[in-house]
Amino acid sequence: MSESEIAESGHGPAMEASPFAIPSRKLATWLFLISDAATFGSMLYGYGYLRTASNDWPTPFKFNPSVVNVLTMTAVLLTSSLTMLGAMDSAKAGDKAKAGRFLWSTILLGVIFAGLHIREWFGLIDEGVRLLQNPWGSPLFGATFFSITGLHLLHVIGGVVAIAVIARGYARGSLTAGHVETVGLYWHFVDLVWMFIVPLVYLLNLSR
Amino acid sequence: MTPSQYSGNVIEKYLWVYFALLLLAVLEVFIAYQHFSTQALLALLLALAFCGATLALRYFMHLAQESRGLFLALIPAVIFVLLMMNMIWPDSFRLLHMRPFAH
């Protein structure tokens, strides 16, 4: 019997059960994250292609300030993942106040991360790095660096906005713990991508 | 799962993952300052990044607690896509040495 026949006859569910026994919202988030992983993957491959093909790729990142800044950013982002876990767990337990505190802590840490990221950008811009030029070597360095870190920064800023909207909706009762869980998945993915950007974009281009 | 089944102590439960990820980040920086060849450094850093990603996927994103079907539907596909992108390297090395295509 087809789905429409089932719906017309009024017997049985008109909708199939959600695949993998998870809510469709969560499955959609997972599918989005997988496609986003392919996007970041292709950007990092493109960066690797250009870096390998250039014999004068710049290595501008000094221990201080760049590596120290990147380590601080990593610690901030990992801490925000931990607070997001707290928010997801508190929301599932129905503790709205606690979930709200965790969500706003995550937002604060996300804002700090974005601030540190922008400070890193301005440091490089002060040294003369632009999208298509820099004082040291291959002009494509700026294009790849700003594109990859910019896309990640966009994800962080988008995540901060999404968490703020969900924190407000959840506190008012218009959104559920499921919404907190899906935005949490997204936030952890942003953290995961950073784990690949740091070694490939920063640590392979250290100034010695 | 009912709300009462959530411990409310999830941060304590996953604190070891947090410290493991921090340790991996510090280890990556340490390795980056050792005198490895670029290829060896790349392999080591990628291996550590994959370890970190596995921890984040399993514990932070709770993929370990989802059905095996979800894992099999998502992760092999993305790994396959990323592996297929490796086709670009021969051309990248060709450009480095400025060798024209064979006629």
C-alpha cells in the first residue's frame, strides 16, 4: 500500500518512521554537517594544491603572537564545546535556567574566539598581507589563508547568532531541547574543523 | 530516554576528552617545532588531527551513542569524498617543477 493510500484510508501512520531512529531535525543537521565537511575538505585540499605548487610559500607565523594566539583560540573553542555539552544535557533534563547559563557562556566564548581571530587577521594585515599580495612570497597565501579562516570565522559568527536565537526561544518556551541539541551538534562541528585548520594552515607555515 | 536519566554532570564525564584535545593541540605545536621533513610533519599533524576529530565525533557529538546505521551512512561517504580529492596532487607537483603536459 502506498503512503498516500495509507493516508487516505486512515489506517497506520501517514509518515514513515525517521531513519536511524533519530528525529528528522537531527538527521538533517548531520547531513548538513557532512556536506559542510566536504566543503571545508575541498578548501583545505585546494590550499594544499596551491601550497605544494608554489616554491616560495611564505611561513609568517611566529610563536608569539600567532601560535600563542592560536593555542588560546583552541582552548577557548574547546571550552565552549564543553559548555555546549552542559547546555545540551541540562536542556534534556528540563533545567531551563542551567541550560540558559551554559548557552550564554558558549556565546561569550564564541565571541572571544571571534575577537582573537580578528586580532590575528589585523596582525597579518598590519604586516602587509592582503588577499592577493604579501611581502614574502606567493601572493596566493593571503587568498587561501583569509578564505579558509574566514569561512571558519563565518561559521563561528553564524553559530553564535544561532545559539543566541535558540537560547532566547528555549527560555521563552517556543523552542525545545531538540533545538538545543541540533545547534550543539553544529557547534561541535565548528570545533572539529578548527582541529584541521590549525595544523594545516598555521603549524605547517611556522616562521623559524 | 526520560529527563531523569540525564545526569546533569556531563561536564565532569567528558572532562577527560577536553583535556585530551587540549593535550593534542599542545603536542601538535611541539611537533611542529621539531625538525621533521614537511611530508613527515604533515603526516604526524594529520594523524593527531584525526585523533582529535574522532574524540570530538564520538564523545562531544555523541556519534558513539547513535545507531551504527547512522555512522555507516555518514562517515564512510565523507571519507570516500575526501580521499577522491587526492587526485589533484600529481598536477600540483607538475606545477611545482613547471613541467608541461606530455604530448
